[in-house]
Amino acid sequence: MDWLTNLIWYNDKLFGIEWSVWKVIGWAGNLIFFSRFFVQWYATERNKQVVVPAAFWWLSLVGSLLLLIYGLWRRDSVFIFAYLFTWIPYIRNLVIHHRHTKRHQICIQCGVASPPAANFCSTCGSHLVPETAHANQPKIER
Ligand SMILES: [Zn+2]
């Protein structure tokens, strides 16, 4: 277990990193940005089709903004350019996602959106409750 101790606590520092507020921002950005892959993978496995949930775009947006802040502090042109414009498609996808889920019916069983006129879910086949019947119930997030 000595190798593990050396990995976690190296050179009298956590992971051997010289920690500062900026390093915390940068690493938080890294972890948030990286976590989006697991969120998307989980959603895809659960629905048995390729699904990109809104959480994927939120994690992309927050993670890339933190990495941009870190890049600006570093004054690193490569870092800055890599994350300078990525927020545009992330926000656009969130807007489209919001409009889509607003107009469509979200299946209570599997969480997949179906067209407004559909009576049954195209993914799991369960009966879709019309919008007016459960208008007062909280929306199912996914
Ligand atoms: Zn369904």
C-alpha cells in the first residue's frame, strides 16, 4: 500500500500538486467536464438507445467555463481557445432540449419524450397520460 500513499500524498502535497484556488477551479472543471461522459453513457444504457440528457449539456457548460477561467488565469492561449466558444452549442442544445420536453410528452416509465399526439411511448410502450391530466405534477427530469 506504500505506492498508494505515494500516489495520494507525494512531495508533501495531495497528488503532488501545488494547490491554489486556481488549481481547485481547474480541477473542479476537469472533474465536472469528465463526469458528463458517465451521465450520457448511463442514460444511453438505461434507454437502450443513444440519449444525450440535459445534464450532459449542463455538465459541459459548467465544466468548460471553469476550465476557461483556469485558462484565462494561466494566460494560456491554447487553453483559452479550446473553451472560448464551446458554451455556444451547449446553451443552444439546452434551449432546444427545453423546447422539446415542453412540447412533447415525457414517459413516466422510461423518461423518453414522445410526440404530443402519441398515446403510447415509442420506447417502452406504456400508456402516456395527456398533459392536462398531470399538469400539476412535477416534471420528470432526466
Ligand atoms: Zn417509455
